[in-house]
Amino acid sequence: MCAMTLNGLLNTGLLGVYTNKIAMSVVAHNISNSNTQGFSRQSPVIVTTNPINLTTIGSGGAALSFGTGSTVSDIQRVRDEFLDLQFRETSSRLNYWENIYSNVHYIEQLFGEPGETGLRNMYDSYWASIEELKTDPSNEAAKTQVVSRAEELVNTMKDLNYRLEELKNDINSEIKLRIDEINGYLKRIADLNQKILTSSSMSGSPNDLLDERDRLLDKLSELSNIRITSHSNGQISLSMGDKVVLNGSSYQEIRSLTIAETNDAYYAYVGSNLLTFNDGKMSALFELRDEIIPSYQQQLDEFGLYLVDTTNLIYKEGWDSTGTITGANFFADISTKRGFEDSRFFRIAGNSDVFHPDTIKHVTSLSSFYSDPSIDLNNFDLYSVDYSATSPSPYDDSNSIKYDSTNNAIYFDDTSGFQDKLLVDIEGDFLREYGFPTKEIEAYKIEEDYSIVPPKLIIPGEIKLEVPNETDPIYFSNATDLVSKINSDSGGYLKALEREIRNDQGDLIKKFIYILPTKKVPNADLDTIVLNDIDGSLSENDAQRITLDALDTSKPTLNNLLGSNEKIEMSINGIRIEINPLKDTAYDLVDKINATNTGVTASVTPHGSFVLRAGNLIDFDLKNVTIKGPEKLFNALGFIEDDSNNIVTLISPDISPEQIDEKFSEADLLKIDNELGIVNQISVSSNLKENPSLLATDLGYYDINYSPTGAGNVSVWDEISKMYDNSVLDNGRVGFSNFLGNIVTDIGVKGETADKMRLNSEMLNSEISLEKERVMGVSIDEEMTNLVKYQQAFNASARVITAVNQMMETVINNLGVV
């Protein structure tokens, strides 16, 4: 319609009325949805209609462009896509950390730290009962308490593992529910995509449908990280995790499937491909179920496994209070009942006693010598005390001390061996001076003084020994008689010697009688035998209890086992371990193996059984490493029977179960189940629970074979109590007490970190949400302003129509009238 006509002008005014009426409708829609969640405020897009170019009388012949009014070309949402992207990313991160924090905090409560019912407290109570038993091994109540406290500790571990397993099962069930929830969102989004496509082709922007789709995408972002690709037709493609799950109106349903041998654990699949979630609640749920909770279950298993095995290997070497029962376990057997193929090769213990080889003739000084000291033993007061010899004899064989220039070392090379004799340093100025390992023994010393008148001589009397084979009283009349009678009538438990002190003229000044224990006395400890001082004979003779140095052969160097000083090598996973038999003991080999950090740890039991265990680095399975070395070394450690000089593979991943059983037929093996939950198999021996008085306490002493010392000996629990701090757990890094402390610390740190990350994510998400709401949210004040603006424009347009009506009335009724 020509804009120059009155009808054209009327149409322009009418368009203004309709345009502003539509704009007011948009404002009304915004106001009515001001509290609708996810609603994006809308804005009318008002544009001019196409102009008309005309030449009029008033334009002087020039063509003018006349506007024809306005129209609403579209109604658009006010929304910032970048803020949407940021909001969804931070929402995924926030929900991830919220779920990690809440569940780790719950796990922290399960461990009950600090508290009286926590695992650490139960362990400390068990250890306190051990210390109480050590103070009075004859106390039956103390034995009962050790058994009871151990059972409480085991039950606490089982209960904790049960609750962790229940938490894991609950999370597994939630994973399935959340997958179903995701599928519901995908179905609704796909349906909305179809509606949006239809609506877009028929009319303008389907804003309310787009809002609903964005609201669902926001919900979906809480569960997983999502990536959205927008298309020109208003459709979107959606990627979740590492898979495309939706494209337009079609989507792939995510299936929750279980995998064999995973205890019915649900996993998400798109088609036949595993779907991995990288963020959001789903990522947290999978991480909790598959990593965090199993890690604490594994640490519980490790704690229980090492507690049982280390305790049992020590305990079964001890005797009970009657001295008759040995070889029993404190904890019940936890070895797998399955075949070797379905189990882990956790531990091997050799059948040799590395402390008592057939002969101990080599003892190496701990000091270094850069030249041969050329020792003359005639200048020192060393005595060989042999329980089978007639009497102690001076040790003056200088040829038995040799110098090794390669190792800058001196060492005893005594062909007769030290296994039956003590080498005692009466004056104490040789063994320590030359750096040989020593131990202190106690002896009696009696003095006769000839420098006074009358001389102080030994007073006749009698003494009696109470030993396993009780001897008759020993009567003596003088010093020589005392020495002779002890050497002949003490059953080999004691030996005596005389030492004379003379002046330069050769006159006797003093005589000293030393009464010494032999190796027949347990640990050469005089307190383990009772020496009755009948009628106070020892007191009358002023017998003094003194301490002397003796050569310590309890930790023999490996050349005693190997019969050679030649250096050798073994390796674990290619990491070389150099062994110097002249200087290294079994304990040194233990330290060298543990220092490799390969997951293989070593130890030695009190009776000399060499032990190799698998740590968590190799999943508690020795088959996961390769151990090579000289066959004679592995034979000396009691692992295998052959003892050639060949380099052999002791263990490797290629060795078959049949080969392991055959190769280690004489060794003690422990095979465990593959799955978590080993703590569920742990229990105190049923015999001990029924009769705690059977508790073993005595490791005995060595005299050709091991023999019980007596009911008062608590060496079993002395050794077990060392486990409190001994570094055997976590691949030989920490002891039992610190291991539990590390678990609690790890949970606390993990919880604190999750809480901080949760708060940070919450703050960032909140700020973005506020900014997002500022952009898309409805402001009543702003809408009222727009309402007034559009109302005034509407009124003005209506006034144009009124004016045109009056103009038309003038033209029709009055134009040409005079």
C-alpha cells in the first residue's frame, strides 16, 4: 500500500499498534515466568518494514524513500552460551568433589579415628596386652587377654571391611540408577530436538522448548562431563565422557552391564564400547567404587596378611609354658584353598637356619684396615670356652686371623669353628679394639690375694646348679679344687679358669678365678640357670658378678653358608644386588633386598628362616617379578635343593604352578586368594580361643638343636612386639603402627582436599550461576520499564490512527466544500 496515501499512513499506525502489542505480550510472558526455573527472559526483535521509493509533488521531482512502519521479526531468548558452558563445566566439577568428599568423610567415620572403637585403638590395645604378658608370662589372665585382644582386632578389621564392601555395593547400585537417569534425560532431549526442529520450520524461535532443553543439559552436566555441538537448524549433538550419545532426535541408550569376575559391578556401555566418565557425579561414583574404596580394602588386607604371616612365622618357632608344644600357629591358616592358577604366590620361607650353618668359622671385623695389622694373640687374654672341652684354654692361634686386602678387612678363619665354643675376652682389650662383633656375658670372679699377710685365700664350701639334668653339689676345698670341680662336675654348663698375676721377680701376687657360662647355657645367660650358694660359699669368697665381652657369632657372615669369600650377585627385575660373603650377613642381604624397592621384601625369623614376601607394588604375588642369582645362594637360604655354581632363575612370570611346587618342595610357601577380602579369613587359632594357656612364649635356645628355655622366657612376644615399628609393610617402608597411622592420615588428607576442592568449585559455580542469572533472569523492574515504554508507543500509534481518521473525514466530508 502506498505510504503516501491516507490508507498507507493508517496501515503504518496500525503496524505500530500490533508491534507494541506483541512486545507487551512478551513482557507479560517474562513477568509471569519470573520465578520459573530455567526460564530465559525473552526480547522482541522489532525491525522496520520495507520502505517505498516515490516521487511526489512536494519532493520537487526527487524520489524519496518512505518508511512503512515496524514489525516483530522474532522473539529471542537473552542467554550467554559461554556462561552456559562454564556453568556446566563447574557443575560437573562441583558434583564430582561433593560425592568424593561425602563418601571419604563417611569412610573416615568408619575407621573411627580418633575414638575408642577405631582400628588403631584396637591394635594398640592388642599391643598393650602383649607388653603386659611380657611382664608376667605365667599369668593365665594375661594370656587370655592377648588372645581376646587379638580376636577383637580381627573382628574390627572384618567389620570395617564389611562396611566398606557395603558402601561399595551401595555405590554400585547408584551407578545403575544414575545410568537409567541419564537415559531418561537423553530421551527427553531427543524428543525436544524433534519438537524444536518442527517448530523452527513452522515459526520463529521455540524459546520455551530451548529453555527446557538447556535445563535438561544442566541436569545432565551434574552427572557427567558433556560436550555440545550446535547446528544451524537448532539441533545439537551431545558427547558424554568419550562417546557421542545423541545426535538431533536420535540417541544411543547407555547400557549398564556387568563384567565377569567383577562381583556384579555395573559398567556403562554405548553399543559394545565401554563409556568412561571424566567428571561429574558418575566419575566420582566409579572412582569411589573401583579405586578409592578398594585401595582401603587392600590396605586392610595388607595389614591383616602381614600381621598373620609375620606373627605365625615367629610364633610357631616357640614352645608353650610346658615346653612340649611347638609348631602351632597363633592365627588360623589363611592360605588359599584354590588351585595355584587362581591364587597369588605371596611368601616363601627357606628351610635352612641361616644363623647356624654346619660350621661357623668365619667372623669378620666391622672395622676397615688398609694394611695388615699382623696381630699377635699372645699379647691378649682371649679364652676359648667349650662345653665339651676339659677346661677353657688360651686362644693364641694368630694364624686364624687373616687379612683380606681386597676388602680391607680382618676376619677369623677358625677351622674348628665357633659353633660349640665362646671366645671370651677376659681383659676386654682385643675384640672391641679390632672391631669384632661382641656380646656381653656375665661371669663370677673370685680373687685370692697373696700380697698380704696372711694371704686372702678361697674358703672351702659348696655350690649346686639347678639345670635340666640336675647335678650333685660341687664341694671345693681351695681355688684349684674349685676350678677342677666346676670343669668336671657342672655338666658342661659352666667352665672355670685361673689367671695368676706375678711381679717382676716372678712372685705370685694375685690369683683370679673366673666362672664362665658355656654355649650349653641358653644364650650364655647365667640368669637362665640357678646357682645355689649353699651356706653362702660364694658370698664368703666375695664372688663378684662381672660382665665380659665375648665374640658374637649369632649373625654369621654368608661365607659360613656359602663356603667362599668370592663376591656374588643376585637380581630382582634386573636390579643388581652385590653380595660380599666376607662382610655381609643374612641381615645385610635382607637390607639390600628391601632397598631395591621392587615390591619384594625380605626378613629372617628368630630361628634363621630366610623369608621373601611380595608387597603391594607387585600385587602381593612373587610371580610378578623375576629373581635370578647363584643356585648355591638359593640353596644356602633353604629355597631349593640344588647347589651348583650356575646362575638360575628362582622366580619369574613364566614359571608354571607345577614348576613352583616342584622347585620349592622343601620350602614353606604361602599362597593367597586373588580377590580382596583376605581379612575375612583371619581368626585367632581355635585351640587358643578354647585354651589360652597353650599360648607359646619361649623361642628356646640353640644347642645342636633348638631347645626350650623355660616358662619364664617371653622371647616369642619380644620378637612379635618388635613388629610394632619394624618396617615390613608398604614394600618394607613402615611398621604396623605407622601403617595404620598412614591410612588414617591419608583418609584425612583426601577428605580435606576434597572439601577444599568442593568449596572452591561451589564458589566458582555460584559466581557463574549469578552471572548467568543476571543475563538470562527476569528483572521485574526492567520489565515494568519496558511495559511502560511499549504502552506509550502503543498509545502513540493509536493516536496516529485517530489523526488519520480525522484527516480522512476531512477529505471525505469537507474537501472542496466552500
